[in-house]
Amino acid sequence: MDTGRIETEVPVLVVEPPARSRIADAARGVVESEEAADVRTVSSVDDALATLEERSVACVCTAQDLPEGTGLELLEAVGDAGPPTVLAPDAGDESLASAAVSAGVTEYVPGDRPRADLESALERAIRTGRRRRNRRARARAFDAVFDDPDSFAWVLEPDGRIRRANERALEAVDASAADVRGRPFPASPWWTPLEDDAIREAVEAAADGEIVHREVTLPSADDDSHATSGAAGDADARTLEVTIRPVRDDGGTIRSLFVRTVDVTDRVALETELRESEELHRVTLNNMTDTVLVTDDDGAFTYVCPNVHFIFGYSDEEIYEMGTIDELLEPDLFDREQLAEEGVLTNLECTATDKAGREHTLLVNVREVSIQGGTTLYSCRDVTTRKRREEALTALHRTARDLLYAETDHEIATAVVDDATDVLDCEAAAAYLFDTDENVLRPAAHSAGMTDLHGPLSAHRAADDTLPGEVFVEGEPRFVPNLQESAAFSNPTTELRSVAVVPLGDHGVFVAGADEVEAFDAVSRELTDLLAATAEAALDRVERERRLRERDRELQRQNRRLTRLNQVNEIIREIDGALVGAETQEAIATAVCDRLTAADRFAFAWIGAADAEDDRLAVQAHGGSDHGRDYLDAVSLSLESDEPAVRTAAEGTTTVVSNVARDLRDQSWRRAALSRDYQSVVSVPLSYDGFTYGVLTVYADRPEAFDEMTRTVLSELGETIAAAIAAVERKRALLSDARTRLEFDVNDEGFVFTRLARRAECTISFDGGMRHREDGTALFATVEGADPEAVASAAADLVAVRDVQVLGDERGDDERGGTLRLQFSRPFFAVRLADHGVVVRSVDATPDGARLVVDVPRSVEARTSADVVATAFPDVDLRSKRRVERTSARDLRSALLDRLTDRQLEVAQVAYYSGYFETPRDRSGEEVAETLEISPAAFYRHARTVQRKLFAILFEELDVQADVAQMVE
């Protein structure tokens, strides 16, 4: 067969052994090409497969016998998905042909056949490949159109049933392909909102062979879950363009219908907007305030805008009757040659007179045109109002510049009133300023025109029912077009007719008036507001500057107070340092007085305490000027005196005398103080924890020397001094061997031991052995006459008791009792007493009351200590007082406490009070360890440590005594 040359856009792949070219020559004879590259040859199966992976080919033509493989193996590897294949063995047989057919070969041409047969087979294979590529291209093109994410697409059966829907359409109704396949398209969820049969009719027309285009509008869905919500894209109605095309086979028979829907809502909206815009332009042209005129070369009118009356007051017919533009506008408005050269002239200012004889300032734009016989277009804009506004704003700017230099409210009011005539073009103006002290608006400035038209101005109370008062209170401007039709301004005989009243913030009101009604148009109102706002800003500036000056003065006062505070703090630091090192109450008093009067800080200071025996204040220390002692000798310090220190001691509160010179004749101490140049005094109590140790009195050589800050600091200093004195007393109590033992009956029903004894109906006592911790106090109490467990249960109900443990339980035939370990919350009464040097020795409590035994050092007055106890308990009676001496065993006890840790001491105390050291033992080591919540091994280790340290201290003391005895011998 004689084959023709054909074109192919991809090469033919030939696979045959090296040095062979039978198949390649046949391929070149078939392919029409200018380059040999359109026939690509390889020699092995691997090379052929690699080439197929790299690019597409028209067809594959292979020999059977190949290096490292066969052509049949290559064809099997290519498969049905690859290009058409031609097997051309050198020698063929029926089995090879059968195998080739089974492998899906397109053409089979053995080598004993003529070359023309091979070329014909190649030609058929190439054309088959081309058809396959075309079909695939068409399929890809269809898929691209069908799967377009911006449109819905369906394939229907000719009868309108759904065969296929794209993903976009399925997502819109939240369905799968199986859910909609086979359903009638017009009744599908996409078209449920439609109330007509437009889709059904379109499908029927397409099934008859017609390409159908329809625009349908889907109404808005009230329910967001509606099937069409996806199609609509939002809650508004959507317009869709639906196209249905019949799809025919090669014989012309309709095999399916292709439906594609595009959302054209935006396009329809744009078309609607365009139509509306055209209508809007027509309406705008007829109603805008700018006037458009068109004339011919001679100036005769060819077009007059219907809104010409807005500016000129004439109708368009009257304008036509004028004849030419020169009758309406100024002659020679522009240069014709310049217009011809530039084509358009803009912003030509001219003056025109309207039908009523009023002058208007116009801005005219002139343009060359060619419209219906017209050659020149005039666009006229009335800028009379703008021109007036510009002139007024220029004057207003000048006013604002002048107000920058005004320093008082009255200067501002005067400047605003003087400039109001130029800014507002009015005859009368006035400004009222608000007097905050009297709640009155007072006239601060007014123009001569205001006096001529209205007469004298009077003040207005802000609460009165007057126009200025109402505007000031409400804060809103008021424009009265005719005063005769409203409430009188302030004078019933006023000749003012129009008036504007504008608030000036919190400063007052501005008033402008004229002798004609409705004198304030929109521009005048705007300018009045601007003028008032400018005045308000200037008044605000003056107010801010006044406040800044006041603030500067206040800052200076604060700086002075801060300087004094620093000086006082320096004194306090020095005094605190002195208090730390003071060993006695006298040393504390002397240090405080010396430092308060050092470096001329204060003129004189002294500390005194009440002496009950002499019924007067006793001087403990003093410091300062040499006149101080003379003063103390000159005045009466009797507790009946009115001297500031005596008053503070009697009342327990701070006494301040700001100026000694006042009431000089009434109080003798004032004359004594003033003669020594003491002009102000402050006296503060030295109190700590409810107990007073005396008073501190300080004198200054100037009046008002003790401001609130200084008084506060000195009051706090009094507490600090009292605390230091209490600390010294505590220290002396610890170091002193000589003591006074006081015994009290405590009748306070709220005393915790009394309450516990009453609840348990027993006797409770302890004889010291307290352990103070941050969270409270622990002690060991002995119970008599009750079951310790019952007492522990009663104690657990008390708020003051944090924890209770039973350590020992003694039961006999006639009595019951035991030992408890009680932990009390802070504050504990023994701690408060110890702060003042009073040491609790024992407490014995019964249901009827309690007896308290305390020790105080000999250096502390017993009477003072009794006062401390009386402060801690509301109802106590002192029963006895006796002197006791501390033994050397106390020294051994102190040494032992110094060497033991808190935990070791706690273990020893619990073991002791639990009866661990009794013979036989009341409680075993394991039981004590359980009470302490530790292991038995830890308990035994602590117990042995305590015993070892106790013996070491004892034997060290015995060795010292032996050494002393040898030294004596």
C-alpha cells in the first residue's frame, strides 16, 4: 500500500537492536518532518521506558528481539494506558501474534511482510494515537469547564434526569453525587425556591435540540440552612445565568444535556446601577445649583440649564429672551484667543445681578464645545456665600491672632466683641462671663450698637429663665429669628429683632444681634459658632495658664514640704540609730532630745513621765537652747496644769499649739514660752501596745512650724520611742537576777484558760515552758479532775487553740488528770506581757477563775507592771508582791537552751510531760514518736542528743567550780 506522508506533533519511538534500521527507515518514510528528531530510536527496553517517562510519543514501534529483553515485554510494560504500539518481529509465528494480541498491541507486522505494510501499520498507529490525544484533550477541556469552581455544572440524561454534578454544585446543597444522581433536574434542591417552571421548560427545549439561555433569580433564603444558600452566596436574592446545551454523538443523536450556571448578580447589579446613574445624572443636571449655558459664536443661547433660576432668578424662557450671554454676565469676560489656544478657561470670577437686583459673585468655567450648534459652554457657580465666608474667616484669623496675646478673661471678651462687626457683619455684640462664686452671668464687654439697640445690659443668674442663662446651662447655641415672637431678651423695649446666643464653654456666653428679622443665615450661624469657639479656646488657654501658675506655686509648696520631710526623715534616721544602741530608758530619752534639737532643727525638746506620788510630770531628759531648763522650772507641770505636755499626758492624744502668741493672757505657760522665743509647740504620747511611757514635747522658734506631715512623723516617732523603751525593759528583764513576783486573780470570763476549765469542769495549770513560734505559742498544761481526752476535745472547739495533744493520762482511784500540749494562735497574752518585760511564771485556772503569777525585773516598777497586766485583762486584782532571786540553775538552763535546737527542745519537753522518763515509763518511745509524728529512730536520736548536751553543760560547770576551788586554796 502506498502511504502518504503525515505530520505528527510528537515523535515516533522506534525500538530495535543496534546497527538495525528497518523499522526506523519505515517510520521516516511515513513521518513528514524537516528534522530527524521526529523519529526517535532506542535499542533497549529500559531506554524505551525511560523515554516514555520523559515525554509523550505518537506511537511505539519495536522489534521482538532486543538486548536484555523482548518487544513483547516492552508492550506489556506500556499497557493500554500508553501510546499505540506496533510489534514488527523479524520472523513471526502464530504464538507470537497471539501473545501480541493478548498484550494489547495496536498493529502486528512480521518482518517477512513488505515495507509498505509496516508503513501502513505505522500510519494507522499514529492516527490512532492522534485520536486518543484529541479525545483526552477534549475530555480535559470538558473537565476544566465542568469543574470550574466559579460555576455550577451538571450532565443530564436527555429526559432531564441528573447524571453528574460538579463539586461546586454538590457543596451548595451539601449533598453527595449519589444523593442527586437520577433525580429530575427541575425538581432538584438547587431550584426549589423558584415558583415558576422556567428550568423545566428550558430542559425540555434543550432536549429538543435547542441551546437555551435563561436568567433566573433565586429569592433570599430566610433559613441559613436552606439548600440554595450556597448558590446565593449570602442572604440576598441572586441572579443566575443558566445555559443548557444538547450533546450529540457522531450520528447527531442527543445523548446528554450539559448545564452550566454562572452567578451574574454583580453584572445585573452593575447594569441596574448604570441605568440608575444615567437617571441620576439627568436629575442632578436639572437640580444642581451650578448653571450650565451653551452659546454659539455670536453669544446667542443654544442651551439653558433648567436650574438657571437657582442663581439668576430667571426662568430658562426669560434667559432665552435676553438674546446673548453679555446681557447676563459681564461683557468681555474672557479672551477669545486664549480660549482658542487653551480650550478651557477655569475659575473666572465675575459679578452678576439676579432678577431681584441682588449681586452675586460667580466662578465661571468656559470650554470650547460642539453640541447641537453650540460652540461655547459656560458653567456658573455662585460663590457669594463662600466669598463672604472667606472674608469673615480672614477677619476671624486676625481675631484669633490677637487673642493669643490676651492675658485675662476681660481682654478676650473685649477683643471678641470689637471684632464681631467685621466677622459677623452685625451691629450689636456682647460677652457675658460667669461668676462662679455668685452663680451669675455678668456682662464683661459690649459694642456701641448693642447699647443703641438694646440699652444697658444686666446680669443674669444661671438658674433664671432668661435666654443667656438657658444657653449657658444647656450648652447649646440658640438663634432667635424674631425676638418679638419669643421670650424677651432682657429688655421688652429692645430694638433687636434677630439674636444669636452661643455658649463659651464654662466661661459664659457670646451674644450677637441685628435690627432685622432672620438676619442669621447658615453662613452667619457658622461664623458665629466659629467666633465663639475661638473665644472659648482663648478663655481655656488663659484658664490653663492660670492653673499652671497655681500648680507651680503648689509644686513649690510641695517642694518645701518635701525638703522639710527630708529633714524630718534625717532626724528619724539618726534617732532610730541612737535607739538601737541605747541600753536604758534614760539613754533613749537623752538621745531623742539631743537629736531633735541638733543643728537648729527645733529650739527645745524634752521627755517626761507622770509621777503618781507627786501628781506631776517628771522630767526625764531635755535638749536644745539654754532657756529650756529655765522654761521647765518656770511653768507648772502639775497634772492639773494646761501646759501642752501635761494635756497630752492626761488625755493620751497629740497636742498642737500652732501659735503661742494667741490667748497670751489666758495661759501663763504661753508667756513663759514666748519670752524664750518658743512660738509653736507639739506634744505626742510615748505609747506602745496600749501602754504609755511618757510624753515627748518639742518647741519651735517660729509659728506654724508643725504642719500635718511633721505632726504625723512625730506621732509615729512617739510609738517608736515607746517600742524602744519596751525593748530595753524586756532586755533588762532577761538580764536581771533580782525580780519582783506579782500574783493576780484574773476574773476575766474571756480568759482562754478559764473558759477551758469551765467547759471541762477541771483545774488547768502550767508553770512556764512556753515555746514561741511565728504561727503561735505552744505550752504544756496539767489537767486535774477530768479526763484529758475530754479536755482536749473542749480545747479543740476554742478558736484561740490551733492544736491540742494528750501527752499523759493519770488515772487513780480518787482523781483523774494528765498532761496536754496546747498550741495557741497569735496573739497570745504571754507574748504581749513579755513585750513589756513581764514574764509569765504560772497560771492556775478553775471554773470560777484563774490565778496568774508573773515576774518583773527589779528595774521595772511593780506598779507599772501591774498596769501592763491590767491592760491585757479587763478584770484583775493584785493579790501579792514579793522579791525573788534567780539562781545559777537559770544560767545552766540558758546555756542548755542556747545549745539545743527548737526541735530537740520540743522532743525533750514532749517526752518529759508524757512520762517517758518515769519509772516505770508511762509512755514508750514509740508512742512519743507517734505523738511527734516522727520515726522512733529519730526520737531516740533527739533524746540522746539532748542528754549528751545536758551532761556536757553540767560537767563543764562542775569543772569550772573545781578550778575556782583550787584557785581559792
